[in-house]
Amino acid sequence: MQKSRLHLIATIVVTAAALTVAGCAAASIPAAERTGAHAGDTTVSVGPPSGETAEVGGHTVSTADGYAADGAPIAEIAHTPSIANLDPDLRRAVARATEAAAEDGVEVRINSGWRRRAYQQALLDQGVEEHGSLDEARRWVNTPDRSTHVQGRAVDVGALDAAVWMQEHGRRFGLCQTYENESWHYELATTAGGECPPMRRDSSAG
């Protein structure tokens, strides 16, 4: 377990710049595209831009697109599109894991959940700018067609202690780290208490 913890810490230090890319990149979204978004068991009307926004390269992204300015426990941001548009089973699993982590004195904050396709493309475009090539950017940011964030099937958690806790206990709730280089990225990839599938090298592998 100590080896795993040290590997996790090293991975987070090496990849800290990627978090900045994922949290800061943005794109302008036409108002006509801001319609309802299906969230599994309900349809959430995301409406016009509201709440926090980010400006990157002259483009704007808002909470309606899945943007979250600061991570927060899932219960505090359950009404936002980033959480409301997640797969319902994933939402419930993350909520249960968050409660269990709190009992251990660890606060799990959700830095990102569901994202609109145009927001995901903006993140990828920003990744190309930051990393110098599409191939390198794809190691950190998936395409809109393949992104599990766009599908509402992934969350990014923080901070370090929460990532460590999730790595050690997440599978109790069916939550698994799916990419070796993204210790913060979790998906509902197994049944509660089941074994997590082998991690892929990075998002370019799937």
C-alpha cells in the first residue's frame, strides 16, 4: 500500500500541469445550443449562462457547460449541470463514497463532472496549445466523441488526500481510477465491492 501511495503522489506531482489545462480551458457556446441535457432518469434544463465563468483565449465557458470554478462536495453542487447531468448510478456511488470518506476525515471534492461537447473540445484545443501536439494532448484530454465526461460517466476528484482515499476505497462503491496518469479521474467501472478493471495508460488508449 505504501508503494501505491508513493506512486500516486509522484503521478500527481508530475501531472499537476494537466489539471490547470482541464480547469482553465474554455470555448464560447452559442446560446441556441444551451438546451436541456438528458441525465439518465431526468432532463435537466441548463438554461442560459449563469454562475461562475472562465475566460481563456477570448472564449467563455459557464456552469451551464459543466464548468466548475472550485471543487466542492457533491452535496453542495448537486443542482449544477456538472453533477445533475451525471449518470444517476454514478451520482449515487460518488455521494456514498463522499459520505464514507468524511467519516474517515477526508473531504472529497468534485472538480469536474459532466461537460458539454463544445466545452470538451475547448479543453482538447487548449491541450494542443499547451502540449504542442494533438497526440500529446490526447494523453490528458479525450475527444468529445470518446470523453466519459461528455457521456456523464466520469468525475474528477480532489485534493490529494481524497485521490489517495478513492484509490484505496473507491471500489467499495464501484468507483475506479481508469487512467494510470490521472489519479483524479474516476468512473463507475465495477460493481460495489468488485474488482476494478486494469487501468489504461492514458486517455489516448481509450
